[in-house]
Amino acid sequence: MNVVVEQTLVERIQQQERLIAQLQADLQLARQASVETMLGQLRLREAVLLFVGQDADNFTQQITEAFGSDIARAISNSLFVLDNAPVSANVQDALRAACNHGMNRW
């Protein structure tokens, strides 16, 4: 009798683990679709995401770790990095100060 109960419980646990894995995959896809939709809406409204920090690679790595590579790629495709702008370092510093290092929005 104990063998039957144990086997039933093992099967039930495996079924629950498969369900959890499927739900996690669905959640990841939903997050990605949500982020891509949001970024598309911002582009339609001619909004620009500008990273004013000093270390864009670290930011991208943090996004990848937190949300996965697909979402990080979508964000990176819509993100402009101030360090890559064709302006002098003085102008970049002035823009960082005007943005309060990312704490101000317009």
C-alpha cells in the first residue's frame, strides 16, 4: 500500500513541477511582450530612453540578470547611451547634471 501512495505522490509532484515550469515560461513570454509593447508605445510617442549613467554595460548586465536576455535585448535596442553621443565630455556632464543623474524626467 505504501508503494502505491509513494508512487502517486511522486507522480503528482512531477506533474506540479511541469506545471510550474510551464507557468514560468508563460510569465517570461508575457513580460517580454509587455516590455516590447511598452517600448513600441514610447517610440510612437517619440519618447527617447536615454541612459545618462557612466556604465551602460553594467546596466545591461543588471537588466539581463533581473529579467532575462530577451527583455534586456529589447530594452537595449531602444536605449540611447549618453556616452555614445557625438558631443564633448563637458556637454555630457552638463546633460547628466540637468537630468540630476537620471533622477529628473521631462
